[in-house]
Amino acid sequence: MSAITYREALRQALDEALGKDERVFLMGEDVGRYGGTYAVSKGLLEKYGPERVRDTPLSELGFTGAGIGAALGGMRPIVEVMTVNFSLLALDQIVNSAALLRHMSGGQFSVPLVVRMATGAGRQLAAQHSHSLEGWYGHIPGIRIVAPATVEDARGMLAAALADPDPVLLFEYPALFETKGEVSGEKVDIASSKVRREGGRVTIVTYGGCLPKALKAAEEVDGEVIDLRVLRPLDLAPVLESVKKTRRCVVVDEGWRSGGLAAEVMARLMEQAFYELDAPVARVCSEEVPVPYAKHLEEAALPQPEKIVAAVKGLFA
Amino acid sequence: MKVPPPPAGKVKLPAKLSLALLADMLRIRRMEEKCAELYGQQKIRGFLHLYIGEEAVAAGAMRALEPEDNIVATYREHGHALLRGVSMDAIMAEMYGKQEGCSRGRGGSMHLFDAQTRFYGGNAIVAGGLPLAAGLALAAKLQKEKRVTACFFGEGAVAEGAFHESMNLAALWGLPVAYLCENNLYAMGTALERSEAQTDLCVKAASYGMATLKVDGMDVVAVHEAARRAREHAAKKGPIFVEFQTYRFRAHSMFDPELYREKSEVEAWKTRGPIHTFTARLKAQGDLTEERFLELDAAAQAEVDEAVAFAEAGTWEPAEHLTADVYTPQ
């Protein structure tokens, strides 16, 4: 086994998918000649040609809808909308078509589509390029939301998403693109959450770009860190198991606090683990402001290891 | 508003095809008249958008398409589904909300689907079907399939971004798709000239490098000829936009008090009604007798009666099945 970056893992996954299945094609803005905004699809145009690594105009609604149509027509499209911020322009097709078609048609039409997008803040890109809306998408039945936080998942989740007969939104974290890790080459699932660090004193639940922050905080407070990995449908079994042991829980979510994914996790703990808990569940989310440009303000707006440690300490006060 | 003269009827189709087109229009008309009645009786609920007055478009177009083609339609799609080959029984049962319906009662009037006839729905978001159609056409092209995708939509859709994005993608990629615009002059209650700076829809499509056709949508023969040419163009050369100029005789939906247009305008358009003008033309040509017309009409009515009986006898999907097919069973 050799260590590769998260970015390289994503690239290898795309390469493998295109190599394995003729029905797979990648389309999106600058995926081809430019090599991908984050260089994730670099070299793939040369290898697979413009039909299968298809540059699109800046038409998120149009080409996401075309991806849905192509999926209905027998292909296995991978649509890249560059970032979650621009996915808002494609929202109608994702929510009103991809997510609904199977149920609304009485089970006649599945949409085997993968939509990839980068998400998250932390690179001083200011308010319009720093959204974390994965949890928001997680509100919608009919789609699956996956959030690779490790190099292993960055390498393996695409194949699992393509094997899924329904629409999968795959969120990628530029904040993690340079992180390195080992890749086993084993298949990964897109159904379960996983313990990333064992600990005894508190359960820290997180996903995506916040995983390294949660792991750092856990070092200081003997935390057990659980990576949700899949934001819809949620798998809270390992969380419930962990809480039985630690009796305390903090949820870390880069999304905004109100009505967010953290709130959903907390509500489920309330429903399913109320009597296991020795303290109210706490959460560390983004402050409810547009993400600002200035570095110190951006840092203040986002979950940080210190905030997580403080929240844990609050549970023992 | 100036109403164009009745269809001129220069082209003559074989008598057999002509009678089939007339029968098609009658089937839609009688089915929808019954739907309006059933809506009054609260047998059909939700939104109900009738196609009455516009039947020539679905009739002329569907007979120009091939079984392997894909169809994408709107929430005013009862007629398209019927003429594509979805049984009237299954359509009526769907409107009743019964599980024998073509979408198992989950879709209703606005969401008729049928995999067997490649009928990709009943899309109730204006212009929502246009990108989908581009994608279906892209899939066909990539898989080197012969099929064409026919996408029906109203003129209200041309104001949406999805229209412009789809025209561009289709033309840029040379996709085998026919965009069939049913211009009935009103987007719900908003007249075309009140909502578009450029009211010539073909000019809009042409600006993307699309081939275009403008057709009298009240003349089933003209529609059929245009749709035949459009299909051929889509299959051999790439995307085409066709504007069918038509008119909706009934309200937008059953909730519409029609405050936005004069009764006289509706009456004037009714003189151009696709069924009676075509009937008169066929009689004048000697292709149709009154007796034969009554037979066709009676057959349509009998089909409606059977469909209603089928829907009445239909069953409700057990509520325990509610969550089935949110995801595909694996």
C-alpha cells in the first residue's frame, strides 16, 4: 500500500469508473480541457476523449437535467457541478426530477446518476463560494448523500455511487484535497457510518471536512470520533453504540446551526438514546452568518478544534 | 387579438390516416370532457389541465413518431399519453388515484408515466422536461441508437432558463431531439405579448442554431406533416424546434376563472376547432360520411365509458406501500 492524496484518490476513482464501464461518462464545466477546477479530472480527456469527458457550457440546470435524462436513457452519467454553491442553479432538476421520478412514476423509472461537487469553506473564498449545504440536500427523500472524509473513501465511494440505481450526490472536500492516506483497494460501502478514533469520554459525531478537526479535538478530550460518511440515509447505529459507553455526545457540522444536519442527529439521539445520556447533546456548527473573506473572521465563523474541546468541556461543567 | 383564418387544408393525406387522426382527436376530446365532469363529481382531484382545443398537436405529432422514440411531456399530457399508447383505462385509473393507474396512483393527472411506451412523464415544472429530453437524446446518441426524443412543452416554457440552456446544449451537441412547442398563447393567464419581448418563438430557438418550423397547430394535417419532417430532421441532422400555434378552449386548470381573456376571443378560436374543421374537410373531400363520423365518435365514447368503469373498479394501493419506490429495491 502506498499513500496518495485525496485529490489523486478522486482522480483514480474517475479513471477506474471510465475504464470499467462504457456507460459511464463525465460531464461538467471545465472537466475536460482544463482538467477539472481542482485538477481532479486531469488527463482523463486525453485518455477517454471528448464524448466521455464532456465539457459543458455554464448551464448547471441544463446539464444536470441532461444527466438525469441520460441516466433514464441507459447511461451512467457522472455530472460535476464544480461546487455546491453552483448546484443551487441545478436545484430544480435535482429535487423535482432526480429525487422524485421513481416514486412519482409508480416505480417505473430509476435515475442512476452521480452528481459530484466540491463543498465547504476554509479557503478565504468568501460568502458565495463557501457554502456547506450537504445537510440541506440530506432533507430530500429519493437521493443518497455521501461525504468522503478519508482518502480511502475518496477512492472508493464513486464506484459504490455508480453501482447505486438511484441518484447519489457525492460531496468532495477541497479542504482535504492535500491530505494523504493509504488506499487498500477494497470496496467501500455507502451505507454505514464508521468509528475513526476510539475514545471513552465523549462521542464526537461529524463528517466531511470537519473530520480532521474532530480528530484533533478528540486527542485532547479522549473522544470517540464517528464519521457519518453517508448523510442520507443516516446510519446512527455506531453513534448509539458509542453513546452507551461515553454517555455524552457533541455533533460537529460545518453547516449552519438552525435546521441543520446536526439538529437531525441530535433529535434522533433524543428519540433513541435519551436515557443513555448524562448530559444534553451539544453541537458545534458554523455561526449563522455568511462566511466572510478575512481569515480571522472566516475562522471565527467555522467549527474549530478549540470550539469542539470547549463544547466537550461544557458537558462536564 | 387577431385570430388567423381556419386551416386552409391544401395537403391531402390518405383517407385511412386521416380517419385515424380524426379518431385520435375524438378519443382525447371525449376522454377529457368526461374528466371535467368527473372533476365536478370530485372523482378526480388535485389539478386537472385540459387539452381541449389543442388535440391536433398531439394527434398529428404522435402518428409521426416511431415506437422506439422517447416522449417527454408536461402536466397537460393526457392526450399525449393516450395517443402514445397508454391505455385510457390506465390513464383514467391514474386520475382516480387507483393503483391500476399508469403511475400506480402516485402521480395523478400531471404525472402520467409509462416505461413500456417510453413515455417519460408528465413534468409539472414548466420547462423541467427540456433538459431531460436533451439527456435522453444524448444517451441515444452515445449508444448509437436510432431513437429520437420528442419533447412537448408550452410557450410559457420559453421564458425559463431551462429552455435556453436546453436549446444550447441540444444544438451544441447535435442531439436527436425534437422540441415541440405548443403555443396556446397563454402561460396560465399571462399572454405571450405581456411576458416576452420577442414573441416570435422560432427566432429564439434559431438564435441557438436550431432548425425551426412554425405550424398551424389547429390543422392536424399540417401538424402531422411538420412532425414527420421534424422527426426526420432530428434523426438525421440534429435538433429542431417546432412551434405549433394552437389555442386552449378551456380554462388553464379547473380553478381558473379566465379573467385574462375575452369570451369573444375564445369563441373566435373555436371556429378554428381542430375536430370540426377537419371533419368538414374530410366530408368535403369525400373521405368521411356522417355515419362514419358517428361511428368513430361512438367508439371514443364507448372507450371512455369502459375506462371510467375500469377506474371505478380499481383499488387503492395499501398505505403500507407508501414508502416503496422512494429508492430502488436492491
